[in-house]
Amino acid sequence: MQKKPYISMSVIRRLPRYYRFLVDLDRRGILRVSSKELAEKMGFTASQVRQDFNCFGGYGQQGYGYAVHQLREEIGTILGLDRVHKCILIGAGNLGKAIATHISYNFAGFELIGIFDRGEQVVGQSLAGLTVLPYGNLRSFCAENKPVMAILCVPHTATESIVDDLYALGIKSFWNFSHYDISLKYKDALVENVQLNDSMMTLCYRISEIEE
Amino acid sequence: MQKKPYISMSVIRRLPRYYRFLVDLDRRGILRVSSKELAEKMGFTASQVRQDFNCFGGYGQQGYGYAVHQLREEIGTILGLDRVHKCILIGAGNLGKAIATHISYNFAGFELIGIFDRGEQVVGQSLAGLTVLPYGNLRSFCAENKPVMAILCVPHTATESIVDDLYALGIKSFWNFSHYDISLKYKDALVENVQLNDSMMTLCYRISEIEE
DNA sequence: TAGATTGTTAATCGATTAACAATC
DNA sequence: TAGATTGTTAATCGATTAACAATC
């Protein structure tokens, strides 16, 4: 509850994992957890867990541990999971469908308010409680509903022109599943990349390494 | 071409990005590239690029730069992209379908040889050139074809028992899209996690942060 | 030769771990 | 009070950046 603590990006990247774990403990009615226990379950050191929680004050009690529910809430607040950022999805292929379903099951700060596709057969389909709209409707939809984030599930060859459109319509945050590099052109865009290809190549390296 | 250089994991995680970029340059017929140029395009420093390439000998020439094609090949070899690791996919929902399609387009060290699902309607469908098989066939299929890696696109509640089955059948490498934590139970398993949830929460943090 | 750019060492920075006093 | 466990400082480790001599 400090006023805007500085939290480094490496800590931020760990917060979702803590959060997921705490949600599970909370659901099971467990009230307290020690840094040692958390560390073991998550593959960190106890020292690191305490260091991490100290960034934002924490809810630790010496000799006792951390109050699960409070800590969970605090981390949720820091991550902004209690907000409702309106977002749209571009591309309703298999991946787009998976993400749309995923996002509607996993409330995490976002509300999906529109899905767009260029394909004749896809437009009009029902998906995650929404109807897939034609890409041509994008402009009027954005003017009216003001989404702040766009999820890009389109082939990477199509991504550039779509990002141009979206950026012009005022969307500057992207969850990008294509491997087109948005930041190269739009320096001030906020981009979270999910690079399946990179993940696959890294896995390939690790498997190849143990094989020889 | 050194004999097994040590490359740190942070460098490894950058190699796919270099690789993708070099493939692009190579395709465009560009023969040389400097560390400065690469750095600018990828958001690193030139120093880091040189440091990275030095881990494995590199193909740099002073006063000239790096030979694109050779460097690309070398990185590909290090990543093991020239290998063919046989893998299977469990779960042919939207995400599974997307991954199956993805992997068959993006050759990167893996060959998808089997797809399994428990759902009546899905089994028998054709996907990425394969027919979706019933989960019950898993044992005999593995005995015969010896896949080394499994892609998990199943709900996280189902993951544990599936991993138990796979591990017993000799599969110890996983590309895991569920958020069940495999490493907790199987310490020697090689796991590459794709945590969509974590990625979404991190994005939420970053958007929330700039909003206030 | 002069200019460019690498390879490599040294300096800096940040993140992780260890240690222990504070305190519940 | 004794035991447990945090909060926090100091030590270590590793990764990034800067600098420049080597050399194409």
C-alpha cells in the first residue's frame, strides 16, 4: 500500500506466478505461507521471495509468514487485475479462437469487447459471447467503444498494415502473437510479444543439448 | 565450430531472434551485417551483439561485419534446427489446432508425428496432414514411434494425469501450454512453458502503470 | 594507407543469494 | 521464553556496457 513503489521488471515477471500460486492456496482455505514454502514450490530461493515481497511492503509477519489472502489481493492490485481494460481481437482463426476463449475464462484486467476478421466465412460466427465483425467496421467501432489494447492473431505478413490502422485509431498497446516487430516502427507502443517460434527454438536447443 | 562452447541461457533466449532476423536478411540477398545494424534493429547494444556472437566463435571480420548466411547457419546449428525431433500433440482444441498448423509451417527442429484427443467429435478429424487419434492409442503409438517431446494443449486440470502417462511412456520433454507445473513433480523433465496467463497479467501491469 | 568494425578486456550495473538482527 | 520467520543489509554472482587495440 505504499505510494507507487518501484518494482523492477524481473520482479514483475515473477508476480503472475506468485499470484497464481496464492490464488490456489487461497481457494484451498490456507491462511498463511512462508517464504521457504513458496520458494520450494516455485523453484526460487526463500531469500528471493522475501526480497520480491519487500519491494511493495508485503504482508509478512516475523515468525509467522505471509497472510495468503492479503498478499494475493495486494499482488492482484499491483498487477492491475482489478481493472477492466477494454480490448479487441484481430483474427479469428484457430489461435484467435483459443485466445478469445482463454481471455473470457481468465479474468485478468481485460474485457474483450470486439472481434474482427477479414475472412468471409468467419465473420458472423459467434465466439466467446461475441459476434465476429468484418474488419471494415473497425474504425467506427473504435470511435464508439474506445478499446485500449488489441490482440493480434493474424499472419505476420498482415500485421504491419493492421498495426498501422490500429495505431491511427488510437490503440497503442498490443498483445502480439505474430512475429512482426511492432516496436521497431512505433517506439511508444506498449507491446507484449508471445513468440511461439522463439519458444519452440529454445526448446529445440535444450533437447538437442541433452541428446549428445 | 568450437567443440561445445558454453552459452548462457540469456544468450540462448536471444538466439532465435537473431536467427529470425538473419533469415530475413538472407532471403533478401543481403550478404553482410554489422553488429551496430543488428543492434539497432533488435533493440540491443552493438556491444552485446558482439559479446553474444563471441560465445560461439562467430563469423565476424574486422572492418567488414558478419557474413549473414554463415552466421545464420551457425546459429541454426547451435539451436539444433537441423535436427528432427519427433513430437506428438495432446489436445486438438482451438489452441492445439493452431499449434499443429504453426509447427507444420515453421520447421524448427521438430516433426509432428501424432495428434491425440479424448473428445469423440475431434478424433478422426484431419489436422496438419495427420488424423487425430483417440487418447487410448497413445501407449501403442509411443512404443512404435518413440516420440521424444509432447506438446500439451489440454485444460490444466487434465494435465497432471496426462503427464503421468507420457512420462511413464518415456517422454521427458514438454512444450507446455497449460499452467500446470510439470517440473514440480518430475525434476528431470525438460519443460518449456508458454504461460499465456502470465503474459496477459504482465501486459495488464504495464498498461495499468502508464494509465495513472 | 585510412576507415570501419570486430574481438576482447575491464568497468559498471543489476539481480540473486547469504546472513543475521529484529520481532512476532 | 523459545522457536520461527521476516525485513534488510552486505556479499556474490552474472550480465550488460564501455573502451580500445587488433586487423580486415
